[in-house]
Amino acid sequence: MDGGGLEAWAEDCWTGHVRIGQAEFVYNKPCTRCQSTRVDPDTGEQYPANQPLAELRTFRQHNKSRRALRRVVGDAPVFGMHYSLARPGVVTLGDKVWVRGGASAL
């Protein structure tokens, strides 16, 4: 698959197996942003107004109709996916990405 033709966040739908180079991964669950993203790493102070989580919730949250999924991720904004390594292998820059299985986006 050529990444140049993908829509932003197309990987949100990759809920099956993914192979990159010789390595194969299996989807586990969405990855949510945690409270630690609210801390300025330079000062240790929290960003005001619950940022950046408040902004991410405006466009990176699963639809409330997806009740089973929302029981897992709650109101946390989604920003990535968790995968397990199903088959170890070498991954190098420029390897093709193969995806089997998918679901509807957020």
C-alpha cells in the first residue's frame, strides 16, 4: 500500500492483521491519550483548560453509538492503535504495509 494515497488517520480502521516487512502484528484495541499528555515536559506544569485532551475530544473520539467500544475507551480521545507482535521479523524503511481486516472509522 502506498501511504501517499491514504486519508488522514486511515489506520484507525486497521483492526485485523498488519504486516510490515517480515513482521506481522495483530490488532488489540484503540490507544487513548492519557492525562500525562497534559503536562508541559519543560516546566512540569499542566496545560490550562484540559489541553490537549479537550481539543482532541472534538475530533478524535469514538461515536457514542459504539457502546461496547466506549465501555473500553470511555471519553478519552483515540490517537493510535495497540497491536501485539504475532510474528517477529525485520522491518526496514520503505517496506510495504499489508493490512487484512478493518472496521468503520471513529
